[in-house]
Amino acid sequence: MSDTPKTLNVTEQHQLLDALLSKNAPNKSFRKGVRNYLICCLMLEAGLRVGEVVALEMSDLYFNEKPVKNLVLRPDVTKNNKERSIPVSNRLKNAIEEYHNENTHLFVGNKNPHAFEGYTIGSSMTTRQVERIINMAAMKSIGRPVHPHMLRHTFATKLMKVTDMRTVQELLGHSNITSTQIYTHPNEDDKKKAVERMDGDLSSSEKELLSSL
């Protein structure tokens, strides 16, 4: 069995995000869609663990009701009990803004500090709730189950293509570099692209023959 982390390709990422957003849903359902979209973006665009997502407070996402430029995870939120700072991507910034626009009532006299409210007063969403939301949207949109940690794996894999391992380690909050090394292994998309690039070695006559088949 391969140790390469399971990830989503670009098309699957778009399909999942679109399914979560529920653009054509009624108002109340659309607000939930905006929330679910943001939750997904926090894992897909910032590499948060699902436990870190549900532990977020409004003050972690907003400063003077404006999206923060850097998402700073408090030590009591992270797995290794160390503060972690992650720059906010454009997609994540837009998701945070939209969450504010669609949920202004959460910013007026709300006593619940949690970014994502649970079913009971003063509580936050649970990891199990998030897992169900992501998995249901994935089954609907891409036809296979997706665990929230797969979104974090996808974030890390994308990072590894554009920066060094030490930076990826910092952004993921890994205490040990060996935890980050799993992302140096090629995934199925990498292997497929590698084989496809060999097409460039075909002669013109070979290309002509293949195109006629």
C-alpha cells in the first residue's frame, strides 16, 4: 500500500467547493453554504486540522470586522501547543469576507466567541459535524468519500510544488520534519503528468500515426 497521502486534484477541489457553497439554495441554506465553504477553505487553503477549525474564534478571523491578513493559531488550538501563523490566500480572504456579509447578526451582541456555532448555546461545531458536511458534499460532487484531513494533505502537496520543505513544515505546524517528508512522494497526478511529458519525445511521424488511430 502506498504511503503517499490521498489528495484532491484541481477539478475535484472546485467541484467540492461549489457543492458546499450551494449558490442556488434558499437564504438560510445559502448562509450555511457560505459557512461550509469557509470551513473547507480553512483546510484547503491554510492547511488547518479539523480540530483547529472548530476551535477558531471570531477574533482569529477578523480584526475590526475585517478579514485578518495572517491567520494566527493560538497555542491552545494547535496540536503541538505552539502558535502558528499562516498568510491568508485570496480565496480564503474572500470566503472570510462573505461569511461576515451573510452573518452580520453574529457580530452584534453575540456572546458566543466561536467562529462556527454548534447546536447548543455557547458551543462550537464538532469535528464530527464537519466531517459529515465535507463527506456528504464530496459524495454528491465527486462521487467518493473525503475526510477533512485529505484537504490538509492537498494544501501541503500544492505547497511542496512551489516552496521548500522547511516552509511547508512551518505552515503545517509539524514538530518534526519527518512528518513533512511524506509530501515529497509523487501522487497519481504527478506520475500521470510525468508520463504525458514523454509524448514530447515522439517523432513527427509517430505523432501523425497516433493521431490517426
